Amino acid sequence: MNFIESLAIYTSSQKAVAAGFIAVGLVFIVLAGTLMLQSLSAQLWQGFKIGALACGLLILAGGIGYLKFCDKTQANLLTLYEQDQAALIHVEKQRTQKVVREYAIYQAVFAVIIVLSLLAILMGRDFLMGLAFSIALLFLCVMLIEAHSRGSIIKHNEYMQSLSSDV
């Protein structure tokens, strides 16, 4: 495998994460829209509708932004590859090590948000329960999407490590 192939695999995996975020955002927005058409006036449903809409819009915007970021990063790395391969290997090695290192931090933060949301559900206020449920559901989806991409991140990092040991 060469750098271009490794970068293509890594980038396609990250674009899949972005697509997953966009899909989750659309599902949340459709869910919120469907619930708004229903005549459910309970505070629990009101909280869930607002939470689903807000979470859907935020994750949709995040997914679109991340998709653009992936394209920009790939283009920048390819340009650097053409200019100075040794510098690219150094930069990409540091970047991928940071991504691998911070993965566990992000997953822990997402887990804490889920636990806090579940604690809010236990508090028993209906509107807050609806909001908290939609937040917990969103971050559970985000954790699953990120876990799916972890393999390509690690493979790309290992490849960058092997390149840097050769230089």
C-alpha cells in the first residue's frame, strides 16, 4: 500500500462518518417533523420534539461541515505529498497520532453526556426527560458511527508509522 491508497481509504472512512452524521441528522429532523404533525401535547413529547429538531439540525450541520473538512484535508495532504514527502510524513504522523489519542477522549465525553442525559431522565420532569432522551439517543448514534471508523484511523496511523520508520 502506498500513501495515496492509505489516504484514500482513510478519507473515505471519514466521509462515511460525515455521511452517517448527515443521515442521523435527517432522521432526527424527520422524526421531529412527524411528531409535530401529531397532536401529542404532553410535556414529554414536546421536549422530545424540540430536542430531536435541535439535535438533528446540529448533527446535520456538523456532518456537512465535516464532509467539507475531509475534502479540504485530503486536498492539502495531496498537495504537500507532491511538494515534500518527508514533511508530509512528519505532519501526517503527528496528525494521525493525535486522532488516535483523542478518540478515547471523545468517546468518554460522549459517554458522560449520555449518562448525564439518563440522569436527567431519572429526575422525572417530563419536558426535560424528552430533551434528555433525544440528546442521549443522538450521542449514542455518534458513538456508534465513530466506533465504526476507528479501524481505518488505526490502520492509517500504523501505515504512517511504518513510513516514518523508513525515512
